[in-house]
Amino acid sequence: MKKITLFLVLIIAFCSCQNKKAKTTIANQEIKDINEIVKTIIIQDSLDVFSKDKNSKMFCSELRRLNIYIPEKRKDGLTPPPPPRDIYITSLLNNQIGDEVFFSSKDSLYLLEQNSNPQQLKIEKELINKLNTTTVENALTKRKNSELFRFYEMTIPVFSLDRQNAYVQLDYHCTGLCGSGRAIYLKKINGNWKIIQNWQTWIS
């Protein structure tokens, strides 16, 4: 019964979110948290993106929106996977990370509201100036011209209702079959973001 009630709440919330006017801006505190999370992932994951050498790895200066969907069964009773690089809300809710449930049902409406985040969000200029950055457009041009490309692309973090937990997807794209993706869970501890858990989601 609880599962049915939760599912109905999620459907109503999703419909409500779809009818809202898309956001054009994100609150200043949220922008600050997002940029702190980018720094945390680069440093704690030891991403080699500080070198300005043209052959070094790059970091995409534009974060992409992570769309969160409610799963729907087909007529044959099976649930298809979510669109590539997106996620079902059921994959986020009630995951046990360490000693706690990372996102619970109380976070569900807020998670779905974040579908109205901008399609792309540029990281702060101060951070861009420290990194070897690129854009998806530039990387695709390199691939089209058969040039070497190696870059990380990160999603805009999605937050719990209390804004103490966050989830991010980080993809690594490169020439040839060396790409991969990871799911990263972060927690705000004593005012600082820390990676709590991460695992590989795909590999080429």
C-alpha cells in the first residue's frame, strides 16, 4: 500500500513539475554549492585537469542537466531503461549509503522539481581559469575532425530537500574505446562537501 501511495504522489508531482515554467536562474546558495561540488570531485577524485597542455585531459565548463523520470511499465509489463544519461527516481530513492538512506521519500518532490534546472549551467569563471576546460561543442568538432579528445563532463548536482546530500554523474569521453561513467554521492559535512560513495555506471 505504501508503494502505491508513493507512486501516486510521484506521478502527481511529476505532472505538476511539467506544468511549471522552466527556471532561468538558480539561487546563489545553490550556485555556490554546485561549484564547491565541482571542486570537491576534481580534487578528491584526483582528476588531472589543471594542466593547460593541449594534450592533457579537459573538463567541460558546462554542466548538463540530469533528467529524473518516473518509470512506466509497457503493455508487456516490462519497464524500459531511462533515456541515455538520465535516471529513474526509483534508482535514487531509498539507497542505503553507509549507515543512512541517502534520498528518502520526503526528498522525492524536490528531486523531481530539479527537472526544471537549466539545460546547461556554466561553472564559475574563477574555477574555469584554473582548469583546462572545453565545451561539448568543441569536443564534438574535434571528434568530427578525427582529432584527439579527452574530457570529463559532469551533471548539475541534484540535492536532497535539506541540501545536505547530492548526486552527480561524471562521464569521461575520449578518442577510441576508453570512455566511462560514474555515479557519485556526496554529503555536506561540517560545511564541506565530501564524496561518500561512487561506482562505475558504464564503460566503452
